[in-house]
Amino acid sequence: MPVLTEIEDLRRLYRRRVPKMFYDYCESGSWTEQTFRDNTNDFQKIRLRQRVAVDMDNRSTATTMIGEGVTMPVALAPVGLTGMQHADGEILAARAAEAYGVPFTLSTMSICSIEDVAEHTSRPFWFQLYVMRDIDYLAGIIGRAKRAGCSALVLTLDLQILGQRHRDLKNGLSAPPRLTPGTMLDLATKWGWGAKMLRTRRRQFGNIVGHVNGVSDTRDLMRWTAERFDPQLDWEKVRKIKEMWGGKLILKGILDAEDAKIAAEIGCDAIVVSNHGGRQLDGALSSIRVLPSIVAAVGHRTEVFLDSGIRSGQDVLKALSLGARGVFIGRAYIYGLGAMGQPGVTAALEILRKELDTTMALCGRRSIRSLDRDILLVPEGFSGRWEAPPDPAPAD
């Protein structure tokens, strides 16, 4: 077993152990992947203020997210196809989150169904909803989430139209993978992954197959999903879904302060500042860059979370210090899951917690609620609006 000291260690293991199409699905963005890169690069532009001679005894990373107690303000984000990264992946990730004391969010596009995860966990989890054109399906899946005891609905707003992800198209991404000569050769080198997948019955999208008329296999499913994301999703539909759900609501995919204000007016419990991990609108600003403007606009009215770009506990601290009440991690825990299964997810969470705790202490703070912008050195441009560079000086 290698010594694991950072999330990058898990990513390297993950790349060796998971089929290429699923690695690429996780580790890529849309079009040129500019926003995908900016999500991590912009965190690196923020510096920290070291403080000394401060009593650092009795530190704590514990807090709350939408009223739920958490050991640290980090939730596992909804990630489609998690059960293809590792057999029964959603169940294993949910178990790891439950044991660690942080929220787990199940994707609509999960391999393990809502019922599968509920059966194998005891703590209520969050459910992420993609809005489809099919009203019966929409009502049905919300009802299933209620019956499973999900404690929050995470409604994704930024996938009315699917962004083009070149690698997924070139790899012929599907669940289970299509057996072409290329994929067969790749799978032959990932025998550990394959052996585990052969032992599970969960290899298709459990929240869809068997719950939609006419969808009985992968081919039907891919055709149905491509046609069924609702391009007419608007704020009025968001209000109706809020009424249908009747519980705690988190709106995910906010990247503009004006949209954040509308979301707050609707009465959501939280918003997630997110560009879908750089997988939708390529060229959009990074989540951390727009966070300050959104916190300024609505932070006094609703909880503000952030996802996209978190790869370390220092990233978590930077987001919290800029006003976020918590963060969602996707790739960071997927690396661990693909590398080692449930212990890998636990390892990712422990790496983040240790980095968060140590950095918080070295910045002179003992609790999550004491973090603020005063411990950061933030470059210009982190206001959430594009600031054009100055015109070059005229030549002599």
C-alpha cells in the first residue's frame, strides 16, 4: 500500500485501476477545458496569511450544513456513473460519508438506485435531481426520494442542454462499456475493476432503467436521456418542484449574482456556486472567482456552498474564508473510490480534513466559523465579473 499524503496520490492510483473511458469521464471538461483548468488554477492564485503565537488547542472542523451536523463542511457531490468507477460505487461512497459524518449526494444518473443506497445506509442522504421532460418520471423520482428518507433535494439548474465533452464522445461512453477492440484491450489491463464488476448486479442506471416505459437496456437509455433533459426549465418550474418536494432544497449551478438573488427569493435553503466542474459552459469563470460576489449578494439570506476545483483542504479553507458555508467534492472522492473503494473515499476525506485543520491552525484560527477573508491574500478579479485587461500602452 503506497503512502497517501495528498489527493494527487489517489488520482495516480485511480488512473491505473479504472478503465480509460471512466477515468476520462471524470478527469475532463467540455470543449477546450479552459474552465475545467481554471477551477483548480484560480485556487492556487490565492495566498494565505500565516499567524503565530495563538493558542491552537481544542481546534474543531465541525459545523452544520443546512442544519445538519457535519464533522467538516464538505459534502460528497452528485457524480453520474459513480457505480462504474467501482462496483457498487454509490453505496460504498455513501457508507464512507456516513461513517465520516459528512453528507452524501446521490445523482439522478447513478448506477445504484435511490432504493439501493437507502437499503445499505442508515443516515439520510441528499438526492440530486435532473429535470426531465417526462412529468410522470419527474413526479415518480421525487416521490421515491421522499420514501427513501432523503433529507434534501439538490436541484441542478445548469444542464438543460448537455455541454459537449470531446473525450466522452470519442470514447463512446456508456454503462456498461461497449465492447469494442479498444475497450476490450483496456479492460484486459484493469482486471481488478472487472472482477468486482462481474460480482455485482448493478451495471446500469438504477434510477431510470425499470422506471421509464420503453427503457429496458443501455441503448434505449442513452437515447432517452439525450432527448429528455428539459430545455424549458425556468424559475417557475423550480418553484413547482419546490412545492412538489416540500423539504429542504439546494439549488446547484449558480454562477451569477443575479441568478443567486432569484434563487434566494424562491426560498431555497442553500445554493451551490458551480460550473458543473467545467463540464458545461466552457469559458465560464471559475467557481472560486465568482464566489465573493454571490456571497455579497445573498449570503445573508441563504447558505452558499461551492463546488468545482476542490483538490485539497487548503482549497476548502479558501472557499470558507471567502464566505462559503461548505463545499462539495466530486473528483477528489471519485479518485479515492476508483483507487481503493470505500477505504479510498475515507482516505480522501481524511486527507482533506487534516489539510484543513493544519492550515486553519497555521493561519491562527481554531474553528470553521472563525474563518474570514482576513486570512487570505486575494488577487484582483475575484469579484465575479469579468474585468478586461487594460489596453497596452502605445509604442514610443
